[in-house]
Amino acid sequence: MSNLNQWDIKQIIDVVSKGINSILMSKPDISDTELFGKAKTLVKIYQQILNELKEIDNGTLDFPIKDESK
């Protein structure tokens, strides 16, 4: 993952984790190999989206943070 800071990496991990959980909920019998392939695909897709958004926003992309304490 090139040109990604810790926040970017955390975002990618969060999205991929949610995607994997969704896959496991719908296909609990999926093989580890197939799940790993889908996870790699999710990382590639999200990384590309993130990179394109940064280019559009001149590298100052800022995700809103939801305050869970309210």
C-alpha cells in the first residue's frame, strides 16, 4: 500500500473487516482460501477508491468521525 498513512490503513482495515464479516454471515461455510481472496480484492478496491478521492481532493481527504459517546 503506497502513500498511505496510519489513518488510511485503519480505514482500509475497518472496511475490509466489515466486508469479511458480511461474507461470513451470508456464507459461513466459505473456505479460508476463498475468503482470503475476497479480502485481498476488498483491499484493492478500497485502496483505489481512497487514492482516487485523495487525487480529487488534492490530498486533503478528511473523513467525518462519528462520536459514539452521544
